[in-house]
Amino acid sequence: MIDFFNYIDNKLFLFAHFLHLKYSFLDSFFISITDIATFLPLSILSIILIINKKTRLCGLNSLDSLITSTIITTLILKNIVKRPRPFTNDMFISFWQEVGSVSANSFSFPSGHSSAIFAICFTLFLYFNKKYSFVFLLIALIIAFSRVYLFVHYATDVIAGILIGIFSSLLSYTFIDKMKMKEQLEDLNIL
């Protein structure tokens, strides 16, 4: 099983390096978008959604999802697994330097950026028109891939982060939906 995960990680790194060699303009693109998926900008987005009455539930869900995913990835799993970053491996350090040497100061598994962006974007996908909301998932995938492209995460770190983000979003969505239903039943004097 570990060989399979290593295979996935290495293949995606080779693909990322191929993209870098062929389209080096992607370096600055991925460096700029990777910062979108940090806690502060995503918290601000959630607060803006909370302020607007029409998007308040979505904002509460996104903020709760973001906090949940951050606790799971950054505070718990990274400190349990303690996987070193790819750029600490002699095999990948030159690739990391070629694409801009983006710094990362904690452990690699799971990807907190991927978890955070999927916690928010999957929530937006759940709340908005399905005809267009797939765009949020596309944005999240591009940002998640940026972490591999920049050699700060293995593909398996990113996949785990994506799953944690989606799980956090669904958990929050279910909880908030049940609370909303409970309020409606109380308003009808059923509870």
C-alpha cells in the first residue's frame, strides 16, 4: 500500500515538474493563488457571508467547516504523523527551488491549505446554484494542486486534506441543517 502512495506522489511530482519546464509562467500563478487558501482570507470570506442575511447560514457553515478542518489538520494530524515536507528530500529540493522555494513551516501531512479551501468551497457548492457552483470546486482543485506544484506537499497530503475539508463541510452542513430544522419545529410548537 505504501508503494502505491509513493507511486502516486512521484507521478504527480513528475507531472508538476513537466508543467514547470513547459510553462514556467505557472510558477508565479501558483505562488500567488496558494496564499488564498490560508486561514485569514478564508475567515474574512466567511464573515462577509455571515454579515449578509441571505448568505448567513452558508457563512456560519463555512466558518465552522474552516475551524473544524484546521483543528483536524494543523493541530491534530500534522503533529501525530510528522511527515517531512517534500523539499526536505534530496530528490525534490532542486524542483522546489526552481519553482520559487515557497516556505512552509510545519509538517506535510495532511495539507492544511487543501483542507481549508475545500472546507470553504465545498460549503459554497452545497449552498449555491449547482449549475454554477461547480466553479468553487474547480478553484479548490487548482489551489490544492498548487501545493504539489510548489513541492510543499505530496499528492497524498493534498488528497487527505481534500477529504478532511469535504468531511468538515458535510459535518457542519448536517449539524446546521438539524439546528435549523429544530428551530422551525420549535416555532411551530412541535418541540
